[in-house]
Amino acid sequence: MVKEVFESKEALQEKLKALVVKKRFQFKTPKSDKDLLVVVCMDDNCKWRLRASRLKGCNMFEIRKYYNVHTCSLDSQEKDNRQASSKLVGKNFRHKFDGASSTYKPADIMQDFQKEFGYEISYHKAWRAREFAMEMVRGSPADSYHLLPSYMAMVEKKNPGSRTFIKKDSANNFKYCFMAIGSSLRGFTSCIRPVIAVDGTFMRGKYKGTLFIATSLDGNNQLYPVAFGVGDSENDASWEWYFMKLRESIGDVPNLVFISDRHGSIKKAVDKVFPTVGYDICTHHLKRNVNAHFKEVDVGALFELAAKAYRPIKFTQYMNVIRSVSLNVHQYLTDAGYEKWARSHFEGRRYGIMTTNIAESMNSILKEARTLPIYKLMDCIIDKLQEWFAKRRDLAMDAFKDGDLDGHVDVLQKTCSCNEFQIDQFPYEHVVAVCKHMRNYSIYDLCAHYYSVNAWVTAYAESIYLVGPQEEWDVSEEVRAYVLSLPMKKREVGRPRTTRIPSQGEDIVHRKCSRCRLRGHNRLTCTATTPLSEQEHGPTANQT
């Protein structure tokens, strides 16, 4: 170790701290200045010591003297170690935060550090270690906003045709951002059903905000994300800006339909930015609203039948039954507008997409990613899209090769008395039965183009490319000079929420502890007295 050279005094100190924590002893520093560092064992009777000095003309430090034999006893060491700083602990566990998951808690750090090194650390130190480790891996939230313009520029460079936008206020504070990947945009406009479910969900990082998502379904009924955005909250201004950028990205799509919950800002934005497109209400959210407003009656099943009915005569029959049960519910659904939620009355086509579940599924997939700093969130989204496009491209090509389809589609305006075929553009049992007896027609020729294997292959034909490490970014000086400050953040009262507020009428699931059988917590957080049998033999079979 003598003559070993370190980049700086700080680098040498970090190496020493890691060494003594591992060897289970401590040191003190009788001498430390810009030119010299002397450390000795905490035990004054111990001969362990190290002396290092700065090399001339630079900041590098070289070890000059080192006596590495301890004459003290390990039994004299304390439970804590002064060299086990939160920074050192965080570095040791940084690998736990390589993904988007943030489930590794301070209590886990305390337990693992005690097992690995034999020292106890406080909860506060473990918490600071966790914050340091996450910042090492993910970067600081503040730096993330500063890097966002360069990151967005690289997204467009790596993925031609992508659309990214950033809006800031007069003081250069972040307001909104928008991102749509070129491959996804081209796939949507060419071979994906023109139905987009939109939704907003809260972000869980330091600066909060709302993540906006626009999602559709491919021909295999898999999620097909179209565009993402971030804003301060779900309000008129943020939704209008998001839809403006969405329109700039997708252009005028024939027969386009939007589906959302009954958030007033979404409807205002759609009416203003897309005045000629169809706008539908999510039937699931409307059903929740009915259950919340009219708790004395149960018409959920009847509402589902009415909403999903293909023929107007069937719809009328179900609505008459609802009216006989409750005039108020019938009037509420009438006021909502049949054309907004009833499949049989909608002027356009929803292609079987009746709810915003696809957008909410995307929210759920990005649950952990929503804790990340903003540019890391966008990077996580692109990483997920790249994974999906690669896997589904192979899956679609396998289906294309294994089948006897040639991929050519003739979208014929056929009808059926049940109304199902002309609404969903997908041949149901009646059409299939007829095709069996007609030599010149194939059920595949009667499907809408969006359901064909050819469309499925085309949707994922292009690859999506990751931006890559920050040190490899190649952006212009203009982008580098773009000033973007942190968003204006108002401190909320009380402890910050980590879970969303349940929607109106949503059933709340209460946890049930498998240990004490009480509700409201789980086994991990149970504070009930541990039975003697469990202490001796562990949990019983029905408790695991």
C-alpha cells in the first residue's frame, strides 16, 4: 500500500473508510490539510497508522508510511462506526436501486448493513444513505430538469420522426413537456384502431406533477402507447397544451375517437383542439359515478348490459328496466348523453374499446417509474417501448409466417342485423357462419385492416432506440444553452401522499393480516404480540 497514489485526498479517505468498516475498527485524524493526511487507530495504545502527502504540481495523494498491524482488540469496538457515513453506506447498496423499483427501504438498509458488517446504524443515517444511493443511480431531481432539453433532443436524434416539446414560464421554470416516439406515431396512424384512451396520473417524485398518457390497442389487443406528457396537474391549461401537441404529432386521423373519464378539463380540451372527432365517456367510470350517487339501488349489471348492447332495441329494453328500478338513475344516464357511453348510439366506432382501462394499465406499469426524476422517467418509458416493440415484432412475424394469410385486406362495408359487425368491424359468429358456405369470401377479408396480421407486423416494424448514457449525448450548443429551471412547487400540508386518492365509487380493498387476522395492515407491519409457538417454530403453514 506504500507508494500507492490516489486521485485526491477525498478519494484516499473514502478508500480508508471502506477498509476500516470492513475490518471492523475505527480511526481518527490528528492531521489533515491540503498537503498532508495522517490517520491513527482510535485506540491510543494501537500502533496502526497511515501517513500520506500531496504530490507536487497536482492534487494527487501518495501513501508515504503505513503500519497495518493492529494491537487493539476487536472487543473494544463500539456498536456503531464513525467511518460508516451515510455516503459510504449508500455507495455499498447503490446496486439495489439500478431499476425503477424503490421498495428497498431504510429499514432494509439497517438490517443488511448489520448482517454484512456487524454494525448498527440509525434509521436517519439509513434514510440519508438511501437518498444518496438513489441520487447516484438516478441523478438528482433538480439536475434532471436541467438535462431534460438535451435528453429530448437526443430522443429526436435517435428516433427520427419523434415529437418532443417543452414549455416554460417567463421565469424559465418548467411547465409542461410532451414526448411521442416516431415509430409509435407512424404505427398508430397507419395500422392501429383510431381509438385513444387518455388519462392522467400523479407523479411521486420530489416535484410531483401529473403524467399524461394516450394509449390505444394493436390488432392483438395489446397496449400501444401513442404519446406521453408531464404537467403541473390535471387542469384546463395543461390538458389543452397536451392535446395541442398530440394533434401536431398525429395530424388529422380519420374517424378518430377519444375515451376518458368525466374530467371536465379533458372534455374542454378535446372540444377545443379536436372539435370534429368523437368523444366518449369511459363506461367503467360512469358506472362508478352511478354507484356513488345512487347507493340505495344496484343497477350496475343493467348499466353494463345497456352500455354494451349493439342494437338500439336491446338498449331501450335495458334502459326501461333501469327506469322501473330508479327514475333518478335513468335521468342521470340520459343527461350524460347516450351517444357518449352507449355502444348502440355512438355515431362513430369504438372497436370494442369501452373503457380507459388500457390507459390505466399503462399507469400501473409505470407505477415505480413515476418515482423517478423527470428525464429518467422518460428514459424508462422509452426502455419499456423498446422492449415491447422488439418482442411483439418477433411474435407478429411468427404469426405472419405460420399462417396462410397474404396480408391483403379488403375492408368491405358489410352489415349484420345484430349490428355487431358494422360497429366493431370484426366478424362475429353470424358472419363466420355465412362465410363457411360461401367460397368466394374469407372472414379475413371482412375484418377491418387494424385486425390483420399485416397491420400487426407493420405496427412494430420499426425499432425504438434508447438515448444512451449522458456522456455520449451529442447535442447542439443551442440546446445546451437552453435554460430550464425547476417547476414552481408549493409545499403540501402534512406528510406527502404515496398512493392515489380512490376514484368516486371505487371499491376500497382493505388488507388483512395473515398473522393476527385483523384488517388495515399486513404481516410485515403487524405489531401484535408474537405467539410463543411462532417464536419457536416459525409461522404456521396457513400464515405463509
